Amino acid sequence: MPETRWKGYIKDYSGSTMMQCKIHKGIDYAEISNTIKLQRKFVIDKIHEIMNKRIYSALDFSTKVN
């Protein structure tokens, strides 16, 4: 961020480094934790759905074939 934008508004110290982050207008940061939980649940549910479609019954080796 250019010094002209913050100089006189924010106290700076010798040797300090000013840092910044960008805020996205489309993200509700108050609900971000819940949003991430819902996304994680969705992905895990999809993985289970795909895995369950590909599970085959196991062979039964307990009986002998003559």
C-alpha cells in the first residue's frame, strides 16, 4: 500500500513493516467458518457417495468347491 494512503492515520515504528490484506466484497467473513464446514461436509458426502457405488461384495472363501 502506498505510504500516502496511511501516513498520518497509522502509527509506524522504525524497522516495522506495514502489512495489508484484501477484503472480497462477495465473502461474508462473519459466516466464513460455517461456510467452510458446509463445503467440507459436501465434499466428504460426495466422496462417500462415490465410494459406496464402487463397493462390491467380497468373495466367500469359506465353502470349498470340488
